[in-house]
Amino acid sequence: MQRTPLSPADAEAWLDAAARIAGLEIPAECRAGVVAQLALNHRLVMPLLAFDIPEETLPAPRFIP
């Protein structure tokens, strides 16, 4: 699991792979913004990915309204 900021090259490679799998075509004029958003999303989620949940932790009860 990557715990360092996503490089622009890695973000572009991830975008290309994800777009190919999803069958999306990202217009050239939108690529820079999408790559920047992927890098921002990665920076925001890094602290959550770094949090280790102990093995003995039980799942929260399910809320049924």
C-alpha cells in the first residue's frame, strides 16, 4: 500500500488504467483536472489507510431504521 503522495506520473497511469477498465474516454482538456483530483483524493485518504485496526476489533452493529 502506497503511503507517500501520489506522483503526477502515477496519477496519470492510474487514470489511464481506470478509464480503460471503465470504458471511459477522458477529454484532453479535462485530464489535468482529473489527475489533480486523484492526487488530492489520495492525500486525503492516506491517514485512513495508515490506521491499523486491531484483529480483535468487532464490526459495529448494523443500524436498521
